[in-house]
Amino acid sequence: MDALKIHARPEGLRRPILIMAFGGWNDAAESATTAVRYLGTSFRAEKFAEIDPEEFYHFGLSRPYVRFKQGSETEREITWPATEFSITQASELARDVIVGVAVEPHLRWKTYCSLVLDLARRCEVALVLTLGALLAEVPHTRPVRLSGSASDPELAARLGVRPTKDEGPTGIANYIKKLESRDAAEEPPPAGRGGPSDLPPAAELVAEFEQFLRQQRPE
């Protein structure tokens, strides 16, 4: 069974941008996931695809939630830590935007990332952006520093980002970026919480990406 489920492929796509963030280790103060959720809410994004969590999560580490069904005081439902994709084709944007939010998976990263890029290809995505946030000593009286990188040298120059020299543990967002830059050719895959908030890091990320999105122009 294909873990990637596209319920309805959007029509009339305008060179979409895919923006993703993952909760967990690379989402300090839920800054990245809050920013992506805020973008989706602001531009009225609608869910159209998801990745089934069965193969990719240890449910003892990311436990599902049980809650009462809406409008019921007796019947409960279980919410699993799935990856959901929503799209906005808002007229005020020159390009469509697909947002994806998930808890960072525990298992089979290569297969999982290939599914994400498979969705990107099917939806004719022209640019993949991943957001992250790490804990650091940041004085509350100063703006939070943002850093970034781009696999396309022309885009890197346009945004004014430079390669970093960081080494050490990494998150799945970096692996998606690595695969995307190589067109998923590095290695073939095997067969087969938080709501909106006013956290300063999220506010900074939202401002940067809203400005970037509004500056986009169709080719």
C-alpha cells in the first residue's frame, strides 16, 4: 500500500512552493511548525494529501491522542501523528503554496523523504523550503538571528544566504534539502501539537517568508 495518499490533485497549479517544518528536535519552541501553520491559516490552505504514519513512527515515542469526537460526549477518536499537506491558491499570491507539517519521523527517513519529493513532483513543485529552529542563548532584547542555505547558487545569491560550516547531528529537514538538490538520486528507496502562538522566533520566520512569497512573480 502506498503510504502517500493524494486525495485530490489540485488543478491549475501555478509553479507551487512547498514549505515544510517538522516538530521535535529541530523545532525549538515550536517556532518552525508554528510559522508554517500560520502561513497555511493566513492563506486559507486546504488539506489535499497525507503520508500514513504506520511505517515511519514509533508510537511509544510519538503517542497518538484520544479525544471526543466533535459534537459528542461519549464517542472518542484517535488522532495519529500523520504528515498532512495543504495547498493555497490564493489570488493575492503569484504562486501556489503547499504547506506540510509533521512530527519528525523516527524510522525510514530515506523512504519518507522520497515520498515527500514524489508529492512535490506530482504537484509540479518548483521550490522546496524547509524550516527549522534550534535552542540557543538569545537575549530577549535583540532580534532572533535567522540563517539559511540554498542548493541553487542563483537563489542563494538572490536571498543573500551563505553556506554554513556547521557539523554534527542533523534533522530530517536537512536530508530533504539534500535529496531535493540531487533530485532524489542519491539512493533509491526500498520497495514497497501546538497551535498558533506569538513566539518571537515564529514571528520572525513568518515575516521573512511572507515577504519572500509576496515578492515571487510568475515566469
